[in-house]
Amino acid sequence: MSTSTLKSEQTLLTQQDRELIMATQEGLPLVSDPWAELGRQLNMAPEDVLARFQEMQNSGVIRRVAAVPDHYKLGYRYNGMTVWDVNDEAIAEMGQQVGDLPFVSHCYRRPRHLPYWSFNLFAMVHGTSREEVEEKAQRIKALLGDTCSGNTILYSSAILKKTGLRLRKQQPTP
């Protein structure tokens, strides 16, 4: 499970929300119905578990509940953050199109830091070989066409541990 940080310091979690987050910090139960399993663990109805997660997402407490695959275990050992210098007038439309490509795991806009860094669109791609990553980058380049004036690929050199929101157990008040 991937959860983001609290939306604001004014957002308060209910005890039930805290229990759900604590129970899923290491991931959802790997069973056919994780909502029912969480409900069993926390003495809640499965539909209430799902409703609480949906409410936390709607209120901005969590960004999403999502699978976080281990690309290496799936055979994708080459990870390339492709970076692009896209015309500001076209970046919203082109960023959406690049993000919609089935082989782009995430895509986002970032500010340029001229004169040192001219790239403003980032798109992560994974492959079983360096050549596969480069072929996917060529497909992005073809899509961007004349809206792009430069690009490069930044390859991962280490595996980083991905975690979401982590809560500590509350200490009983004296």
C-alpha cells in the first residue's frame, strides 16, 4: 500500500483510521479479499474498511491505495527516468499523453533550473534491457515531436526502498 503524508496539520485521523493505516503500513493482506481480512483483524465490516479508505482518500489524508511492484523481481532490471525539455505551451497536453503510455509508470512536470537544467517533463520507464528502455524513450520522443527540444535518460544505480506514510503507535496518556 502506498499512502502519502497528511494533507494538512489540521486533518485529524480517527482512531479507526489510525488502526487501518497501522494495519496496512507493510502492505495489504495478500488474500483474495483484503478488505474482509482487515475487517476481521479490526472488528469492522469489509464495506466499512473500504469506505474508510475511500473517505481518507476523498479528504486528502491519503493520496491512493496502490500496488508497489518490485520491478527487479518482475525482471525489469533497467530503470530509466527519461527527462524532456518540452515547450511550456504544450507541456500539459503532452505530459498527459506521455503519462497515458502503457509503459510509463509515472510522469510529472518539474520546474526548470536554468542554465543548469532545462528539463521539465519526467517519465519513468522500466525494461528488461537497456535497449528496451532506450526503445521506449524513442517512442516518447516520436510522440513529443517538435514540442521537445532535448532529452536524456537517467538510469537507476541503486534500488531505493519505497514506503508510504508511517505512523507510530500512540502511547497511552497517563
